[in-house]
Amino acid sequence: MHGFTQAHPIFPRLTIDWECSENSLADNVHAAIEVLQTSLLTTDLTEKEKSAIADDLNLWHDDLRRVHLLTNDLAVNEFHLGCANDTEALTAFDGRDKREKALWVFHARDKLFRDVELHLAFQAKANGKYWKKHRIEPGLDLTNERAKLEAFSHEVAKLYEKSGGGKSAHIERSILASDGSIQLTIYVEGPLTALAHFTENKFNRVTTRIALETAIVYQPATGVIESVVKGGAKAHQAVLQLFGKHVVGRDITPAEIEKTRFKLNELREGLETFEDLSHLGVEKIRLRRAQFRPRSSTGISIRIEASPEQHQDDAIELARSTLQVRHSFETEYDLDGASVLVYLAAVGAHQPKRFSFDVYATGSSTIKNLSEKNQPIANAVLQSLNVIEAEEAVA
């Protein structure tokens, strides 16, 4: 916290006793921020001074929010991989928890922090409404020339001009340490939007242009290229063709990779696995939530939610006991989505742990958002339940 605060633009405005105990340091920093916040209302400052302090406070809170979002296993693992040959960083990591590591990387290795931040932001959109996956040639040498990357971003911005977008664009290039994938994140000037907000405790309406985000992730080892683009399949194709022209240096022929549907109906008869998963530490599997959709075009979808407690009935068991006409339910409704809860056995004196992930019949899942340790366990669970085949493991 000391290093993060000292490197922050707000630091000269704060009065903090750095000789205090480690346990009270966070409280002292918070108190100093509160004093600064109060000064906007109680001290005789010029409008320019108030505006400068407010800007620093907003930046402080936003930076802490960004750090908080990266205090998870996925982010910290990327920090370690990105600093594998960085003696100073490894020394700084020693004995620190996830929060402290994220704070240190934010101010001491800002490029690595931003690379991981962009990666996790993309993963949050993977399998979503605006996401598609294609395959092109592996091993392509993507340009790192700023002029060509800027040209690519401005051509992408032109795609949105018909819908009211502006001409400005910003592009960032990042590399993921764990698999060497290259990510290009483009922000283009969106349509004019009116926002209602508060500034200096006063209600205001402002007109602004929200940045529209487009992103591409290319994996040189496999040739897989993922894209998040608003505007449908044609927009994805247009962005990929521009990617080939400006970033690859020649035309490319993307072949869409269709999602493999998950056989969720296999879960309707229960969650008895076809193999022993105890070697992975799995103690029990339950459905936290289950969504049933009618096979016909008309009908009402049914969503059932169960308790997270290990020994309570799960969503499938509740569905069987709640739905009145079992035969009709089994023949006319498909299990369309589920939240799988995996309970892990306790190790030594530690408390037992659990994790969950969502799966949908369309082939989407949130497995990518799990830690590297839990991703293979989740795939093994789905394979053992016959939801996916061994070769269909979610990457």
C-alpha cells in the first residue's frame, strides 16, 4: 500500500504517518483520503484547486477499483508468469497476498498490469453476444509498427460512422505470458450520448461520446483468432479482413469455429459420474441452478434455483419434486443452462473448498474464468457426466 500510494498522483496531497503499524496503515490511508474529500466542502479553495483535487480523488478510487478486479488467481498467476525472470518482482511478491501483489504490479510494472487487465476484460466477453471464434494460419508474424496499428484502428472506426460513431480511435497491443497470445484492443468514438451525473455534488447533464470497444486475440501456436465486435457476423468479417490487411500484411481467410453444443440433457437423470474423480479432489457435484426451455417455439422457460449447501437437494432434484407432470417435463423440455457447483475435499487442516461455473446447451461456458487449477477439474467433471467428449474440453 505504501508503494502504491507513494507512486500515485494524489500522494503529495495526503498526510500519513508511515511509521504506524502495518495493521493500521490501511485505516490511516483511508482517513487521509476522507480528510481530502471533506476539504472540498469545508476549505476556501478556488474552483481550479477543487477541480484538481476532485480529479485526483476520482483517479484514486478508479485505480483501487482496477486493482481490486485483478486480485484473483487468474490475474496473479499471469503476474508471476510475466515476472518469471524479474528478480525484483519475485522478491516483491515474496510473502505478499494477492491484493498486495496487484497493488505492487499496478505501480511498478504498469505494462504487465494493463496486459492482464485487457486479457481478463476480453475473457469476460468470451462466449457472449458479440464474441466469435475463427481459425486462420498459425505462426503469423503480426506487425508491431505503431503506424500500421493506428491505420487498422482508424479503419475499424470507419465501420461505425454510419451508426453515428466519430473518427477518433485508440489501439493497445498486449501479449499474454501464459500462452503467447496477442491481443489488440481498439476503442472507437461512439455516437453522441447524453449522460446524467453528479460533479462536485451538483446534478448535471453532459453530452459525450462513449468509447466502443472492439478486440481481437490471436494465438500463434494454433491459429485460433477470437473477436469481440458489435454489429453481427458481417462486422466480425469486416474487422478480420482489416486485421489481415493492416496487421498481417495480406489477405486472410477466417474459418468460423462453431461452438460444440453441450449435452446438458444428460444431467436430467442425476449427477452420478461415470468415473471416480477423487484423485482430482472432487467430493460432490450439484446443480446450483437449472434452466429448462420448451422444445417447441412456444412455451414458458422454467428456472429453478437450489441452495448452495452441499447436503441440500440440488436444482435437478427440486425440478423432479416440483414439476407436476414428470412425463411431459422429460419429453417436451430441454435443459438449456445450468450452474455446476463442485465441492472439493478438505486437505489437511484446511477447510473444504468449492467452485462453480455456468454451462449452456449452445456450447458457452464460464470455465475460462476459473483458476488454472480448477479449469481441468471442470472439464473432467463435464466429461465424466457425458456432457462433453474428451476431445471437446473447453480451452
